[in-house]
Amino acid sequence: MSPFFVIALLFGLTFSQTASLCAPSEYIIHVEKRECAYCLAINTTICAGFCMTRDSNGKKLLLKSALSQNVCTYKEMLYQTALIPGCPHHAIPYYSYPVAVSCKCGKCNTDYSDCVHEKVRTNYCTKPQKLCNM
């Protein structure tokens, strides 16, 4: 193994977190309930971006801890609640959603994150839309 490769590998393992581009990003959530007259477009922030991961092809040469597959996830978040307009009295008109305050590259926590990359689903309203700036 060449000395240049070893130095580059050590540098990459040491400073990979600084090369990550994981940060709060603006996002619009569209929320509607069957019994309510309107769809609510909520401006919020989510964690999004690039996190360095390590190629598992070198697993025989590296420690298990060096083979992490990190994702951009919440470091700090808070929940806000919005009122969906046009709901009848028997319907619960509230919707709570997370707001990313800060983000980090780390292991995906399934308690509050969707850790599976799915097909992109269209985020849209089927009812008249109201905008909610929180």
C-alpha cells in the first residue's frame, strides 16, 4: 500500500465530518384532513444534505467503527402546532410537526426519522390551499 493512500485514508477518516454539508433546509409540508375544507401549506425546516460515508469494500482493512453509514439527521428540534382552517366542530383541527433547529451527521434514529429512501412522493394539496408561516 502506498504512503500517499494511507495518508489520504487517515485524513478522510479524521476530517470526514467537516466535509459534510448537513444543515437545516426550508421545506413546505402540505397538510389536509378529509373533514376540513382547506389544505394547509406549512413553511418549516428539515435536516437535509450530504454526510460522508465510508465504503464498506475496505472492511477487512478498517475497524468496524470506521465503516459507519451516516445520514443527515436532527441534532436539535422542536415541535410546533398549526390550526387547519375550515374544520367542523367535531374534527380535531390541529397538526403538530417538527422544526429542525440544528442538524448533524449520525446514525438514523427511527423514533423520529424515516431512514428508508423511498420513491419521491408528490407533496401537494387536493383542496384549496392556505399558507401558514410559523
